[in-house]
Amino acid sequence: MHNELVLSDLFYYEDPGGEFTFKDISNPKFQKNFKKNPHYIKSDFQPDVSYWIRLKIKHNPESTNLWLLEFYDQTIDEIFCYMPQPGGEFQTQAMGDMFKFPNRKFRHKNFEVILNNSQDSVMTYYFRVKSHETADVRIVVRSFYRFLYHAITEYLFFGLFYGILFSVALYNLLMASVFRDYKYHLYIFYLLSLAVYSASRDGIAFQYLWPDAYQWNQIAVGTSIYAMVLGALLFTRSFLKTDKKFPLLDKVILWWVIIRTLIFMYAMFVDTALFSYRIIEIIPVSIILYSSIAILQKGYKPARFMVIAHAVLFTGFIIKSLVDSGMIAFNPVTHYSLRIAFVIEMIFLTLALCDRVRLLKITRDQIQRRIIREHEINAELTDKVNKELEQKIKERTLELDEKNSLLEESYKKLSEKAEQINKMNSVLDLDNWKLKKEIRSVLHDRFLNKELSYEDFKWLFPDELSCYRLLEEIKWENGFLCTKCGNDKYSRGKTKFSRRCTKCGYEESVTVNTVFHGIKFPINKALFIHYLTKEENGKYTFVELSEILNLRPGTISNFKRKIAGITNGHSNEIVLFGPRKVQFNR
């Protein structure tokens, strides 16, 4: 006997508030509340609502088999079984993924109850089912051997599925270590997320990975499917290069990554019931499928495997949704349609990566052949150019030899002329030096005899340094004598033309104790005024002298009075030029 029953085949009662106990619903008066709904489908299941189920089983004590009652959906939170006993009492057995896995009587991913087949009678069993997300209440009654065969077959299928998955992950890990391309890392992340999602969905993870972490088991499916979607979107974006080939589509992918992350955070920290709304995953699957088709149309050949892979995944997702909604009959193929689609998707995604490597290799070979051909062409051109250059060098060398001979002859002639010119320049330099010396001597004589014009004076004393130098020669023509201590030894002072006493350290500038000390206009103009006043009758009037020197008449008049005061003996300062030259009284 093998009977499989769904909730549409059973009598049940919905207890939204969880107000009733087993004593209440097992009362004969309450039995009329149990109803059968032939139109019930899985999507009609109300989360967090207690469903009381009544099931009558005809027992046959002559059967030698051990009979079991099994719930297929391993994601149901709570299942309380009330099993009738020979004495009319009921035995309670609690099951569900809200309890630690080691507490189960059967170490199996599904929930099993052993039936007491000792009496030849019809026994009424009651079950209270409650889950935080949509559950598939599917009950099967079968013999232990039938259960054992089904369990072994199912676990063999799981072994093949996870073996293929981890083999593909290991292969891509090796490829990632060789090519060092982060696309492989994203694909491996997607595969591992897929493994955790499938194991959580199948109950394998709760059985082998976290048997005591029943609280984590409640959110493991929602967390792993988020990681799987995230990995799939980022891998698609990286593999198809949507940022360069289709920027608008790339923004859609990034925005959905952000939106899906916000949904996950809300479900994680606010309302975990949101994890059960898996219909939204049709959006990223559609985005990926459309992206693959769009990039393929742009000529990117590896995208053809992406199109096939995600078309199969999209089909598997639709079939699984139709099965859950009751629109397609439940059988092993339709039940595991999404797992089958995952396997096919993995194969084609791996082929896509391999095809990409193949295209890269072809491109690399083409580039290498092109480089080799370019090297050959360059070598031919180099040989041709070298030959032409050698010929031109020979011709040019002959021309240069001829020109060098001409240049040597010209150089000899130029050298002879240069020697003649140097001799002439030497004679001219000597004559020029003598002429300048004679001119300076004449001007100096004219200077002393008051025969110089202002232009001649500027030529003889072009700057202030020449004036200070003349003043130094006249002031200390008889030697230095310190006005403080009478010492005649000195050294150069801090300022130009100053002298510093070696004994007392007194430093005397060149203008101290002269008529030029403290003047407010250039010394060369003052020297010219002094030069003009060495005799009583001046050559220029104040106005003319003011225009020549660009000084105010008052300034010239004051300086002349200062000179007159010194020459008349009213001061001990030095006066220059002519018979009235007076030395400072030492």
C-alpha cells in the first residue's frame, strides 16, 4: 500500500488564533467542523495559522510490514501527531524544523511516524501543523521497505547533484588559480550559495551541517537565496561586460542588487516572513536572461551559453512555481525540476567560461601571428633601409672627404689671415690704449684747470664708485691717522672705501670730515658742483646748473655755501681742487 495525500484530500480545520487544544478538536461534537476543500492548493496555506488535520487509517494486523506515515515538506515548523493507542488513549509526537535534528526518531530529512498496526480497525489520527511560511502539507503512508528504497534513491540523487556542484566549483577554483580572473571567484561564490540554498531547501543542511542550530535553519533558505542572486547578478555583469557593452542594462543590474539587498535587510531584521516570497526571484532571473540575449545580439559569442543556461533556469523556475501552485501535477521530475535546471545551468555556465577562454586563446594566437608577421616585415624593411643607408653613407663619405680637403685648404688660408689680423689687432690695441691714456690725461688736466664740460666730467667719473675712489685717494694721500687714538694702522671696514683702526676699532667712512658727508643727492653731481666752485667766477648760473644736474637751485646754493664755509676756514672739513685745498687739521 502506498497512499499519498495532500490537504485537498484531507479533512482539516483552520485555527488562526491557536485557541483549540487536542481535547477540544477530538471531541465528537467538534468533528463537524472538519471540512474537505477539493480546490485547495499550496499557495492557500496561511502562515502562522494552526491547521488541525484528521486522518482515518484502516489497519491490518495480518500485514508483516512495518508501516510509516511521512510528511514530505521538511520546512514545516511544527507538527504535533496524536496517534491512537489500543486502550483508546493518544500518544503525542512532536516534529518539525523548530526542534533540534538529533531529537528525531528517524535520522531522515523528512518527518516520519510509526503506525501501530496491531488492531484490525479504523484508527483516527490527528495532526496540528503550523509554519511561518507557506508549507506543502503532503502525507504519504507506506511500508518501511518502500520508505527505505525511496530514501536511498533520493539521497543518491542528492549525492549526484551536490557531487556535480562541488566538482564544477573545484574545477573553476583551479581555473581561477591559473587565470587569476575574479569572474571565476564570483562564479564559485554563486555555486557555493546555490549549494547552501539547495541543502537548506532539501533539509540536508539541517541534517548534516547545523543539526542543533534550528533557529538559523529558519532563515538559512532566505539568506542563501539572497547570496545566490547576488552572486548570479555580479557574475553576469562581469562575464558579459555590461558596463562597456550595455551601460543602461548595467545600471539596471546594479539597481536590482541594491533593491534586493534592502529587501534582504528588511526581512532579516524586521519581518522574516518576507523570506517566503520567493516569487520576486523571477525578476533577477529575467534580468540575467535578457542581458544574455542583448549581449549576444551585440556579437559576444560566449553569451550564447549564458542564454541557454538561464533559459533552462527560467523554465525550471516556472515549472516549480506551477507545481507549488497546484497547476502542474506533483511527481519526482516536476518536484526536482529546479534542481535539474540548476545542474544544466552549471554545465552551460562552465561551457561559457571555457568558450571565453577559447576565444581569448584564439585572439592571443591571432595577435601572436600578427606580431610575428610584423616582426618579419620590420626585419625586411630594416635590411632594406640598412642597405640604402650603407650606400648613402659611402656616397656621403666620398663627398665629406672632398669637402674636408677643401676645408683644410681654407683653414690654412684662414689661419694665415688670422695671424695677420692678430698682429694688426695687437698694434691697434696698443695704439688704442695709448690714445685712451692720452685722452684721460688731457681730460684730467682739463679737470684740474676747470676746462671740463659736464659731458666730459661724466665720461671721466661715470659712476659713484669712481667718485669715492678719487675721494679716497685725496683724503688719505698722506696715510691714515685715527681721529680717536692717533693710530696709523688700519684694516678695511664693513662698508666700501671705509677704514677701521686696528687699535681702538673706530671705523671711518670715506666721506667723514669732507664736504660730501651727509649730502642727500648723488656724489658725482656734488663732485661736479665742487669742481665748478674751485674759482670764484662760475661757468654756469644756478638755473643752468640746476637744469644740467636735475637738482633744485636751492640745493645747489646750499652746497656751494657749505663749500665756501670750509674754504673760508669756518670748518675743519677737507676741500678738494685748486690752490684752496685744505686738509683736515689733525
